[in-house]
Amino acid sequence: MSTVIPTAQAPRKLPVWSTFAKACVLWAKNLPELLRVSWLWLIVYAPVLSLFWWYSLPHLKTSMQAMLAHHPDPTPIVTNLVNLLSELILVPMAASIAVAWHRLLLRSERSPTSTYLRFDRIVIAYAILTFLYLLTAQNSSLLRQMSRFLAFIIDITVLYLTMRLIVYLPAKAIDRRDITLALAWRATRDNGWRLVIGHGLAVFPMVPLILPLYFWAIGTHGNRAMAAAIGVAFSFSSVIGGMIAVAFLSLAYRHFFEDSTAQEAWRAAYASSGNSSTSPTST
């Protein structure tokens, strides 16, 4: 189905602080359901993550020691490959949980069983898009070894562009095929920095809780098994805590595409474009 991109005024500005506050409330209120759709994934992934942390810990310790001594990473390419492998491992699990989370928040859809392990075309598409974003961000981190300023500029640019497009992910999660990346770009016009700030706010609450786990794992000496176990806890906590950002994304999507003001704006846009038969507000 082809979709005409409207040229009329996009929906109103995203209220960043209230959206962030609602995302935190939704995360806390629905935490039992989040854990219910996560626990089986956590069990399945525990051995894989244990092996990852067991074999990557020596390198991660060397890299962290260089950073704390204000020295360049002695093996930046290996560090980036390790980080990329970590993301590649986590993305399928995180994508599956995120799809269930989107569908709960946007459609009040709960998993009918306590053993949620969804990995269908929707989750695969969501995972691929998420990994492409992470891969882009990872490439800019390679440049940081050569030029911090250039890496900073690229990081900000990538973040701005991806946050304009990332509201497409909730649409993919609820299988809305009428919403495209081009439409997401148009819908978020004049809201890019609001999305960047909101995303930063949504990520921040878990940082003081999960970052100590990372430094604890890397800094553990003499007990590699304990360090790996702490690393696994860090990975799991990152996924669960990251659902605050996914909740913010769900609310942003609803603001741009599904609340009454957004729907009126898009209907007016489509009417002005002479295409009343196909609308991004149809479900």
C-alpha cells in the first residue's frame, strides 16, 4: 500500500517532561508484566551471556584500566568488536521484549501465557532496525580514537537523525504497515531535539543503578565466575531498565500518530493532499 506524505503542518510539539514522567510511571506500574514477558528470555540467554562475559572480561579490564589512567585504548578495534558482539547478542532478546512492551502500552495487549518467547517477522524486523541504529552509533565511536570533536559531531548528528526516525519502531511493533520511515520523518518535524532530550532523560534513571554493576564486574579480581555473573546481571538490568526509553518512545509515537490532535492534523493533511482514501491514522 502506498502512502502519500502529507505536506500540511505536523502535529504539535512533544511535551518532553510530561512524556518522560508518564514513561517512568508506566514502567513502574507495569513492571510485573514486563518481568513476566522477560523471565524466559533471561533464562535462555543466561548461558550465552555468561560465556560472553567470561571470555571478554580480560580485554574489558585492560580497556577500562587504560581509560581510568587517561590513556588511549590499546586495542580500540577489538573493543568496538566486543561491544558490537554484545549488542548483537542482546538485540534479539531486547527486541522481542520491546515488541511485547509496545503492544502492552499501546494496545493493552498482554501475553496470553507466562512463557513469552516471541520471535516472528515483527520481532525480526524490529531487531534489524535496532541493530542498524546501534551499528551506526558504533561506527562513530571508532572515530573517537582519532578525533574526539569529530566523533562528538557525528554522535549528535546520528542521534538527532535516528530519534526523528525511531518513532517508526512502535508502529512496526503493532504491525501498522501504513506508517513508513518517511512518514515518521515528516511527523517529527520540529521535534528532533525534543526527542533527543526525552530519550536522554528516559535512559538516565537506570544509569546510577546499572553502571555500578558494570564497573563491579570489570573490577572484580580473582573470581572470574563471579565477575561473569555480575556482567550477566548488568546485561539483564540494561534490557529491563531500557524499557523506560521504550515506554517514552511508545508515548511519543502515540503523540504523533494516535491521539486526537494528531489524528485531526493528519486527516487535514491528507485532505489537503487530495488523498482521503489512505490515511496514516487508520489501523
